[in-house]
Amino acid sequence: MAIDDAILRRSELLLGAESMECISRKRVIIFGVGGVGSWCAESLVRSGIRQLTIVDSDRVCITNINRQLMATTKTVGQVKVDVLKERLLSINPNAEITALQKIFTRETADEFDISGYDYIIDAIDSLKDKALLILMATRTKAKLFSSMGAALKLDPTRIRIAEFWKVQGDPLARALRKKFKQMDEYPKRKFQCVYSDELLTNKGCNATCGTGQCVCPKAKAGPGDPSLLNHEWCSSKAQINGTVAHITAIFGFMLAGLVIQDAASDKA
């Protein structure tokens, strides 16, 4: 029995050999492998996706450890996509994982042949870059699945899937719709989103400023390995909101579920 067959035996029991073959032929690209994208990538590989491209420009930050799959005290400072690729290949050594330490922007968009994929996963945080990816992805034949905001959430039962224009109660979706209106440019077709209508406020850090948004200072040395605290690139962001692992993971798993469910039903 080939290693792929052994790894995926339980999936094949549920879905059947024909569906597993369909899944194995699909090409997927994930933009952003942080709290949402990293869990999505793992679920896809464990479910039979063998051709996966992961895109992210960041390195592992110590404050990523609470919610990102590949972030541990041993990987702080390392390139996220490289660490994640190593883990994914430890799950299935026969998978074809392409790791790109890049950022998707208007300047770099042409470097990604997104039309060559069957599925495009949007787990980008930046509003302008996210909007651009959505516009470009919906012009291709690839199916797009997008994550809305996973921060400031705690209740897993409020996580939903809906078509983008029907997403309600999510500030990121609202900001994207406003952005498209300002640009006078809109997605060419409908696409599914994972979102939650829950919206909490930060209770820690500088949340007392009244905005409910946290702007954290650089971490100060304390007990443990002080060198780890030199890798807090994410604290340079203008706005930081609290996030927890079970929410980001469920977002990622639901995105992966959309891919697997669709790919398993494609007998073409």
C-alpha cells in the first residue's frame, strides 16, 4: 500500500476512491498562512490535496503562538511558509508544497499565476490587498473562498458560511463592499465566505483608550529566553485585535471544508 493510500484510508472510506482521486488532482493556493490560513493548509493536506501553494511574507512572531499552527517557541523568527511547508511534508511526504515568501499587492499580483489553480483561498488581512485578490480571482475560472475577520470573536457557534453579498454583521465584509463602491469595481461573480457576526472588544492592553482596539507596545524582556522577544514584528501594526485559536482554526477548517466538499463532488 502506497503511503498516500495509507494516510488517506479513513477519508477514502467516507468519500470513496473516485472522489479522493478528484481531490488529489486539484491545485490550491492560499494567500496568508496566519491564524486562519495555516489551519486551512493542514486540513487540506490531511484531506488529500497534494498540490498546494502557500503565500505569506512574514516570519513567526512570538505573539503568533496562541493561534497559528506552525508557531512555537522553537520556530519564532523563522519564515512562516518554510516552517509550514516542513510540517505539511511531514504529514504527506508525497505532497507538492510550494512555499512563497511573498506578499500579494498591486505591485506583485502579476507574479502569481492564479488562473492556473482550481481553488484560491483568501486569508489576507490587508483591506486593499484583499479587495484586489477578490477582484482578480473572480475573473478566473478558479473557485474563490474567502475569510472575513476572525479577530474579536469567542463564540464558535456564531461562525457561518454565506455568499459575500449576504454576509451580515462582519466589519471586514462591510469595509470591502465600501471599498468596491469607492473603486467602482466589483467582483465578477459570487463567492462563499466564512464569517462570524460576533464582535467583541479588547479587554486588555491599551483597550481602556475607549476605542476597543489595541495598540500594543514592544514586548519587554522577562522570564525565559529573552531573545524570543526580539521577534515581535506584528506589534508594529497600527491596530492589533485579540484573537484566539479555536476561532481562527474553525475559520480555516471551514475554508478547507468548502474546498474538499466541492472537489469531492467534481467527477469531471
